Amino acid sequence: MRIPQTMKVSVLNGVHDIVTEERPVPVPAPDEVLIKVTAVGTCGSDVHYYEHGRIGDFVVREPLVLGHEPAGVVVARGADADSHEIGQRVALEPGVPCSTCTQCTIGQYNLCPQMRFFGTPPIDGAFCQYVTLREDFAYAVPDELSDEAAGLLEPLSVGVWACRKATVGPGARVLITGAGPIGLVATQAARAFGATEVVVTDVNAERLAVAAELGATGTVDVSAEAIADTGFEPDVLLECSGVPAAIGPAIRAVGKAGRVVLIGMGGDEIPLPLAHVQGNELEVTGTFRYANTWPTAIALAAGGDVDLDRLVTHRFGLDQVTDALTVAARDPKVIKPVVLPQVSRVA
């Protein structure tokens, strides 16, 4: 397989400043594979870096390649890499930990302080034509999965991790706040984990309709009806909106000994209905990315329990990354824009 010497890369130089450049194709280290990138989902964090140049302590101080939801094809291997054949289609887990710190050795590698995560300053991401990755973080995907679905195993992993943190199981009654991409994959993951009732809230009627299509047993437009008025008492809350005003009412709906998992990224601080949490002995926890989720995510998507292709609403080429990151402001029907790096533009 012929590999070019240079590739096209979409680079964020600063707020609202993205350009396409030529860069050398990277060379894989001994334990890495070189991957030709076929599809990359866009994420709210990509949009946030484009709009604001930072997320919390992560600040764009030098040119940065965004994109952390990639899939591709293995086209070359390092000297010690032998897990994948050339031509193998793969999904990429976009964060490589150090594997030696305390968090890594106890299995919580998502909390590794030395994590090198795609598209997070100063680590370049996958809005480019080729990337290298440690071979054990590239997962073979079956033919049942499209390239776009293989890239969206990354947000699905967020949903899988949240369901694990909440111990969602058979018979669970789950409330999901926010019908964006994470809320929609969390909905499907919760049903796959055995939840019998999954109620999704949002203010966007079209997204609520998609949630119902993808397995939600009920939906609530909270711009017209309060959660408290529905009578639904979940034992699990998966908070995917990140909207502080939505979190308090959602927590108050959770029944005794319920579990609350905060997934959405909103303000640094939120109002917590402490009396309800204490009086009902709720467990409240956050999530940060995921760990050891890709095999489960692949099985769910390949087996038909989760439909990732349904989330893709827009496609763009590598010269259109700015359009991909701003389309949600122009089209209320957006769920998941996808960038196809091997083409310049999609008509």
C-alpha cells in the first residue's frame, strides 16, 4: 500500500481560525500503527475549542488539530506492532495513558495524569488524513459497522461508561436529561444494559422524536412540562445536558437509594439539592471519558443493539471543518456532523 510523504491537516490556529495545511505523514513508533483516517465525528468539545480556545485548564496555546472520534484503516506498522494486518479497518480509542501510574495500574487509566488525548491541547487529533496510535488502542471492527459508525464508538463509549458507573441493569428505570448525541447513545446503551424504562428530556422536539425512535420509552419536553409533573421516579439519572438549571429538578426526581451520574459538561459549579440527596441516600458521581469500553461498544453496535449511523446528519470534507463545527448554529436538526478526511469537500 503506497503511503504519501505529506498529508492534508485541518489546523486550529486560534479562536474562529481554522486552516488546511500540508504536513509530513507521521511515522509509527515501534509499538504503533499508521492509520489512514476515513471518518471523524465532531464533538461539542471541538466546537468549544473553536469558539473559545479553551476548556477549563486545557488552553489552545499553539496550533492544534482537533477531532477525537476517528475510524480508519491500518496502512503501516511499527517494528514491534503485530496485532493488526495491513488493511484492517479499526476504531481508535483516542487517549493513550502512561500505563505505569497508580490510576493506570488499578484500571482507571481514564484518570491517568499523563494521558495523551487526541484533540486536547497540546495533543493533535484526527482532523487529518493519517494518524499514528499505539496498536492496542486501535480496535478491529467488523464489516457490519460503517466507517462513520466505527468513529462514533467513541461517544458510545461515553454512554457505556456512564451506564457502568450507574450500575444500570435489568429492570432499571432511567432518566436521561439531554437528547444530544451523548444522550442518544446513553439511551440506547441503557436499553441494551437491560433498563425497562428510559425517559429522555430535552427542549428540542425533533431530538426527542429521535430518542423515541432509538428506544426511549418516554420523552418529556421540559420547556412545556416539568419532570416533577410527569410522576416518573427513576432509580438512575444520566445527566447529559450540562445545563445547570436542568440538573436540580432531575436530581429531585430520583427515588430512594438512586444513582446520579453527571456526564454533561456545563458550568464549573451547579446547585445541588442536598436535602434530597441526603434524605434519599442518593449516590452522585461524575464521569470522565471511559476505560475498557471499546469491546462492549463494538459488540453493541455490530449486534444491532445500538444504531450509530442514525446519529449522522451532516458530512463534510477536510476543507470544510469550520462548516462542520458551526453547522449546529444554522440547522436545528443537527445531531452529529462527520468529517471525511480523504476528501476535500462534500457537496
